[in-house]
Amino acid sequence: MKDPRHAQLANQLVNYSVDVQPGEVVYIELKGLETLELGKELVRAATEAGGVPFWYYNDEDVSRPFVKNANEKQFERWAEFHKKMMQDSDCYIAIRGSSNPYDHKDVDADRNKWYSKAYWDEVHSIRVAEKKWVVLRYPNSSMAIQAEKPTEQLEEFYYQVCNFDYAKMSVAMDPLVDLMKKTDKVHIKGPGTDLTFSIKDIGAVKCDGHRNVPDGEVYSCPVKDSINGVISYNAASVHRSTLFRDIRFEIENGKIIKATCAGEDEKLNDILDTDEGSRFFGEFAIGVNPYITEPMLDTLFDEKIMGSFHLTPGQAYDGTHNGNNSAVHWDLVMIQTEEWGGGEIYFDDVLIRKNGIFVIDELKGLNPDQLK
């Protein structure tokens, strides 16, 4: 039986998020067999909008034999082929519903680096910089297990969040964008965390349903060599098919000089040693989605948590670029609501958010009681 929520979501993704125009090529990437019904609705919606859709299936269980065994030259050739597909597309929509996100867990460090460079640096750098794009997860059993929720409850939550009124959120974000563009010094305090850095002249971008779904963040980027202090992330993260908890960084002049976590220090430092840019930072963002309140081991959701921020090792985005380039872009999240230990964010020595709630008048429209 068709789920009517698929049609509603597909229409929003095609007509709002990437705004498909007649004649545009729409690249639809699907991960996980359960995404196929939504994929069909995306093909329909893109066609009805006058677009030319094509689709590519790329689950981890299918890619595993290649990623686990290919040599560096094979990864380079793979990137050349997929790069052409991305270059020839006008829009990109990805539905990621992997059956097992740990299917690449036993891939060795070199192949993980080659895959990251091929998939992200060579191919998806084009998508981020040049294309209209949107990425979202799919509420399958694997996602429900990671989130520790019943599948039916997760589905209801998912469609509530994904079909949110992002146009309303967009307007409410404007004062935060303006303030971040005028800010020099950022100071963040919290349990195990005391950081200072500058975002002067970097700029700010709102994420309001045109890039990720769910959405709900405003991002900037630290001046590359300006970060000093320590940060202890309290949200766990799955990266390169490994679960990382209690990540802690010591940072001097923008560079991570010491990195530890709960039991996976070697893998953590392997990621940070991917290239010259992976121990520096490429994004600072503030999460504001009022319906996302706790982590679920899914970055696209966790980085939008109301009352959170993320500080990201690796590649900087065009539009807020600080000069840092890397095959890594790892959004690591710290939640500052009272339930998670609290914390404060200061802009130019003015407290703007305490325990996850904005406290200055121009930003109060982003608090959950105003957005819901």
C-alpha cells in the first residue's frame, strides 16, 4: 500500500528544496531497499515538474565488496565516472536508508581514506558548491534501532520533522544570520568545554529546508587559526562505520593537538590524520529545530537539535570558507540544554544563549515556543 506521506514529502523535496525547473536533470541517489517507494514518488514529482530524473542505488551492503577490496587507482577511476554524473546534473536528491550503517566497519584505514577522497572530495564537493541539492534519511528499522525508538514512533516523528514549515523557520533565522555576520569573538562554555574563536568576516548561512531535511541550523566557520581551548562533545557519532562516544579535543591556534574518546582513540586519530586539513575546522553551526531534542546517532538529525551546536573538523563550505580543505567533514555535536548539562554561548562578550535557550530579544523567535 502506498504511503500518502511519501507523495507529500516528494513534492516538498522537488518543488521547495531543490525547486526543479523544466529541463533540469535530477540525480536521485537511493540507499536501502526501503527507500524505493519514496524514490518512485521522487521520479514522479520530478517528471511532473518538467525535470529529467535518473536514479542510482548505492547501499553500503552493495558497495562493500568494492570499498573493502579496491586499490587506490580503482577508487580514482570510480571518482572520475561519478564526477561526470554529478557535473551533468542540475539537482541532486539523496535518500539514505542504509540497512546496516556498519557495513564498512572492517574496511582498512587506507581504503577509507581513498573512498572518502573519491566520494566526498572529488564528487560531492561539486554537488555542494555548484548544484541544487537536498539530503535526507529514511525511517527504516535500522534507523529506529540506532535511535532506540519503536519503528512506528520513529516514522511519525520523521514525517512531522521532515514536513515542517521551513518557510516560517527561514524568516525566524534571519536575525541570527545578521548577528553572526557582525560577530568577531565567540566564546563557548559547558561541561568539559571552554573555547574561544573568531568568525570575523566569515559570513553566515541559514539552512531552512533547501539542503538537508530535516533542517534547522545557521552556520558560519571559525577563522582557521583562531580556535583555542578544549571541547567535550556529549552526542555520540557514527563515522566510517565506527561508533564514537565522549570525543574530546584540545585545540591550539586552530589545530587539534590531542584527541581522545571512549575506546576508539586510534580510529579517531586515523580520521584526523586523513590529510593536512582534517585537524583544523571547517564549520561552526547552531541547531534550532524545535522538534529534534535528543540525539539518535544520525548526523542529519543530531546536528539540528534545538539547543545544540556543532564544531566540525575538516572541509569548509563555500560561502563561509576559512581556507581549510580536507576530505573530512565530520559534524560533531554538543547539546547545551539543561538535560545535557547546560552551557553558554557568547558573541563579542554578550550572552546570546544559555542552556539551549536564546536570551536576547532579537533571537527569541528561534526558541521552541515560537517555532512550533
